[in-house]
Amino acid sequence: GAAALELGPAPADTAGAEAKLKGGCPVMRKKGQEADAPLDAKNNMPATPNQAPAPGQTRKLPTDRVESTIPQADGSTKWVYPSPQMFYNALVRKGKASGEEEAHMEAVVAIHNNMNERTWRQILDWERAHKGTCDCPTLARFVGRPDDLSVEAWLRYALTGQVPFDRHDWFVNRCGKEVRYVIDYYDVPTGRDRIPELQDEVSVQSIELNVRPALDSVEAAQDRAARALRTAAADAQKRLQQALRPEPPAPSAAAMAGMRARCKEHMAAVDGCEGDEACAQAHMGLLLCLATESGLCKPQADKVRSLLDAQAPGVDAAREETQECLARFAAQARAGSATPGGESQ
């Protein structure tokens, strides 16, 4: 079978989960450090997957493995994710396991797998620039480097004080040419996450991925410069469109009251929800209802619905756009009520 894919960062819905997940990832060995068992050079993990219960393990963990969507270098097979038992054994091997981890292994592995799928989608987004010469990039190998800050991570730390809780280097086979990507994983303070499906874009909000080609070549530098220029041009165009767009009148108190009345069922659902998944759905329903009823933010709400229906990537960004639009709408309402002639709420 394919080698275990052990890459991702940790779940953010339980305390200290980043450390749990990072502990299960393959790590670059320091010079002179010996392995306990023969290693697979592609992933720095034991060449023979260990599915046996660990010494002292108190509960039975699943041994089923999930196939990823990430092609191996040969192009004919996909990388396969570790089972919860394999992941727990990795923690034990590194001295990072305790009884608490046993209960969380299935959630840890689900988020680990989801993060890797999101990482690969972002790599493919970069690789589209080379579609003319290679339309089927694959993942050749990878390594965890949690103790090595990338240059970009150093700069971010200097400016913001933020440090990634993990780093990986992925080596992509671009039709015979090896290209290195650097991935930094950051913890983002947010609400509780949900256990995600493999391709889920919305359930894990508290982990930020910074994926980019390593500056190992002139070509990589050109790729990053080209994307920076495209992003800057798109931002400039967006600001120009906003400047030229006539400012809508501030919503009245009556309009705001009407919105709340038409979304009262969603507000009640938020007040009465129980459990992470139910509450996340209730909050999304309320957001989309308010955005639609505002009129101003209906296009953003329609975009979120379309992406959700198609189970397409980009839901996170579309939801943030909707929230930002509603925040502007609410600010206009407050400004309108505070100016002469504005209705008091």
C-alpha cells in the first residue's frame, strides 16, 4: 500500500491540540540521530506501518486508513493517511502521548487529513501558473520542520509577534522537476471548530495556512512576484469600484426592525442551539438571512449559498466578505440614527 501521509497541524477545538497533531507528524532528524526502525525516505516515518496497540494503551483505536486526493510521484497511486492507531503510535514513539490523547485520536486525524487536503488545494492553485508545461503535478515527499522558522515566518514574528506552531516542506514533482513548497501553520483565535469531512472548507476556522513556493529558484521568485502583482491589482480595482459606487442611504430603524423580524426564526435557532455543529449551522443561517434581507449584502450571501451547494472551495473567504458587508451595513445604520433627521433605534 501507499505510504502514510502524516503532515498536518492540530485541531483547534481542544486545548493543546496543536501539540498533539504536530507530535504525530514526520520530523527532519538532526544529524547523528538514529531512528528506532527503518524509515521511508518519502515521509520520515517507519517503513512498515505499525497498527498494533501501544504498550499501556487503554482503548481500542480504529486501524482504518483514508485515501487522500494527493497523487504520489508515480501518478498512479494516492497518498494514504494514517489510521488513528498509527497516529497514536507516532505520539508514543516520540514520548508525546498520554491517556488523554487516546480519546481524541479520531478527531485529531480528521483535522490532520483536512488540513493536508487544504494544503494540496493551495499548492495546485500555485501550480496552475505552470499548467502549460505540466498539468498533473504530484507530491514526491515531505518533511516536518517545526523548529525551523522560515524567512517569512521570521518577518511575521518581527511585525506581529505571531509564530507558526508548525512548518512543513512539501516537494512537488512538476512533471520531472522537483519544486519545494513551504507551509507555515498558525493558530487563529476563534470559536470552537467542528470535526471536518475530508474536503470540508468551513469547519476548521482556527488554523491558518500560509502556502507558497520556496525561494529556491528564479522561477519561484517570479511566481510569487506575479501573484503579489495580481493581488495588488485586484485590491486596487476593488477599492476603485467601491469609491465610484454611490453610497447607499443609511438603513432606517424601521428597516432594521423589519430585518430582525424576518430573521427571527434564525435568531431563535442561534439562541437555542446545542452542540458545535448545530450552532455553526444556526449562525450561518442567521448570517445569510440578515445579509439577504439587508439588500446591500445579498450578492455576498448568494455567493456563500452557491459555494455551499456546490461544496466548492472558497466558502471561508465568501463568508468573511458577507460578514464585512453586514458590519458596514450596521455601521451605516448607527451613523444614520446619530445624525440629524436619523431615526432613533
